[in-house]
Amino acid sequence: MENVWAIAAVWVGLALLASIFSIRLGISVALLEILVGVLAGNLLHLHVTDWINTFASFGAVLLTFLAGAEIEPDALRRHLKPSLAIGIAGFFFPFLGAAAFARFVAGWTMPQAWIAGLALSTTSVAVVYAVMVETGLNETDLGKLILAACFVNDLGTVLALGLIFANYNLWLLAFVVSTFVVLAFLPRAMRFVVTVWGNRVSEPEVKFLLLVLFFLGWLATRAKSEAVLPAYLVGLVVAGVFSQQRTLMLRLRTIAFALLTPWYFLKAGLYVSIPALLSGIGLILALLLVKMAAKLVGVGPLTLLFGMGRRSGTYTTLLMSTGLTFGTISALFGLNNGIIDQAQYTALVTAVIGSALVPTWIAQTWFLPSSTEETVIETPQLVETRITGEE
């Protein structure tokens, strides 16, 4: 029997190594953890145990919750129309395009094609948020719009994952009803817990949130859906509370990134086969091109419609083409449930990793908006005027 502490030491050591390289190279730590996991799986032949699976699942749920909680409600309301339009187009075009490519060109089955569409439909909130902070665009209208559109895009992916692969039975009904009830009362309940019991050593507000996430996650898995679906929605409804409780957000972020998410991303990389990667490099490049082309077709015209300059519009389109967390979650869901095999998983995850790197590099190198460029989003009245041709 393998020693639990030895296994834990190896995995945490790999996570530390990824963190150091992330700091030195200025690349997302999630991306580095996946790459370190790829090397560990192929060179060290590490494997996943039940308790590692549990930690990884907790990490995925908490990370998804934090992604939803990072969205500023005011920014989402202020840029509702453009963020909805760009986010919905950013989901549907690559979802349908990648699914059609996988089904009719690559010859995958329909369930496998849906997984491909889901994995390549996403936008990486983690990558985009890091870029926004680094460039200072998170304080501008353009940056806030891009982040809001990312949320809408990824919400489409999470909802589609739940709808396509859910088991339509009484468990699903119980899950849907319970989720609506919890979401309706959660903001008020969260404010009560923070006001009455907050800022204690025992962290009751953190335990309350974890209770909500794990309870809804249990119902989701019983309905054959994915636990990240309610986690994203929970994050959205408590985002207003978290905008006023930044210390609580920082504590949860520390728990997630130091303890839980490394297990998830290392595990995701562990399943990538280098021989399968080399043999399927043509398919991987094709999937990456399909995703970027579909985002360009879907998002590009909308950036012009909402009054962005050519440079800002291209920059927005490229950042909407990134992917990482939810793309990996979708691919891993397909592998864990026997929908896709390891070679298909390798192709999808490698394409997802490529989408985190290539569009970001192009955007930052050639299309970063200048401080003098007009990036104010047009009002709905101006958009209507543009559409109708009125003066």
C-alpha cells in the first residue's frame, strides 16, 4: 500500500514547482500546473487515487464559484446588452462549430462531438482577468465589458454541460428546485452569516458557503450533471456580498489556490498522453483553428456594432478566444464519464491549452489598445441608430 504522505509530498512539490515557474515566466499558474502534470504523468508515471479525485473535485467547485463571484454586478448591469450579445455569440459559434467539426470531419460520435464543442466554447476568466489587471484595463469600460462577456460565455458552457448530459428524472427536478430556492435566499442568508458570525477564528461564513456548494454539488451529481454548474450560479448571486467583503474573498482564494486547485489542474495534465499528442498534432491544430475562427466570426462583427475601434475590437475578440479552466473541466467530465477516450481528451486539452497561449500572445503583442484610443461602448440608442440607419 502506498504511503499517503509520500504521495501528498510529491503532488504538493509539483504544485510548488509550477508556482515558481509561473512567477518567473509570468504565465497563469493553472496552465503551468497542467503542463507539470503532463510531464509527471508521462515521465514519473504518477496515477490518481480516490482521495486525490476528491481534492480535485473540491478544487474545481471552489474555483468555479470564485470565477462567478469575481464578476462585478454593477459592471454586468452597466454593460448588459453588449456583454450578453458578445458572450452568447462567443459561446454558440465555437460550440456548434467545434461540435460539427468533431462529428462530420473527425468522425467522432455525437456525445463526443458535444464534449468537443463544450471544451472549445469557453473563455478563460482566469487568463483574461490576469491580463486585465496586468494592463490596467480592468479599471476601464472596455475591460469591465470583456470580463462580463467572459462570464456570460462560460455560463453558457456550464448550463449546456448540465442540460446535455443530465439525467432527466426526479433527482434532476429536486436539483433544479433546490437550486432556485437556494439562489433566491442565499444573498440575504450570506449577509446575515457575515454580519452575525463573520470575522471569527472558526470561519463560520466559509463553512456556510462550503455547505451550500457541497449540498448543491451532491444534488447535481445525483442528477448526472456536474457540480460546477450550481457553483458558478452561487458565485454570481453572492458577488454583491463579496464585493463588500474582500477579506472573505481573499481567504477563499487562498484555500482554493494553495490547497485545492493544484490537485485539479495537475490531475488534468496527468491524463494527457505525449505519444497521443504527437500522433494527433494535426487534429489538435485543427481544433484550435476551429475555435479561433468561430470566435472571430461570432464576436468580431459585434465589437464593431457596439462601437469599438478596430484595434479594441480585435483585442476583445482575441481575449474571448482564450480558454483554460472550463474547457479542461468539460474535457475531464467527458473522460471521467467514458464519453471520450484518452486520445480524444489529449487532443481537446492540448487545444484548450493552446487557446490560452496563442490568442493572448497575439492580443498583447499587436492589439493592446492604446490609452488614446476610443474604447467607450456605445449606448443602446446609438446601437439602434446604427442598425436602423436613422440620423
